[in-house]
Amino acid sequence: MTGDPSQQQPAGADSRAWDERYAARDLVWGAEPNRWVAQETSDLQPGRALDLAAGEGRNALWLASRGGFKIVASGMRQCLAPDAEQAPSMTEQELEKLFLALA
């Protein structure tokens, strides 16, 4: 890291700030998927998708509704749709095994 060490945040401070932001009742980014995600993935065949930093889950839900495979952090507190639990998912342990297998 660069810059003044006194201005640096402790590890995890950023993730806590995002968790607090997404814990609010109102959606931060809306319910529709990100336009770029929708545009870049609209022609893809159904398969697996990894949504890193899923936020409220809008892109993961959109991808899952088109046959994608939803993987989000276990700490995600808010989800857009009540039926989101029915979307395929993967535990953190399964994800670790996947990354080890691909390495």
C-alpha cells in the first residue's frame, strides 16, 4: 500500500462499510441488473457465473434466472427476491475446493 499510514483503514473496514450500506431497507443500485453485465452476458449460453462482490445480489439473481450459477458471500444480508434461496448456490467450502481444483 502507498500513502500516509495514518490515513489507512484497518483490514476489514471497507467490507464493514459495504455491509452497512447494503443492510439498509432501500436498494442501493435498484433491482435490475447492471447494464454492462446484462449487455455482456445476454448472448451467452446458460452455464456457470461467478459474481464477485455481489452487493445486493441483483446481478447474481439475473444470471441465475438465465441458467447461471449463483455464488455469493455467506455474509450477504439482503436479497432482492424472496425466491432467491431457490437459485443454485455454493458454500464457501465448495468454492475453495473449486479454486484449488482449477489452480
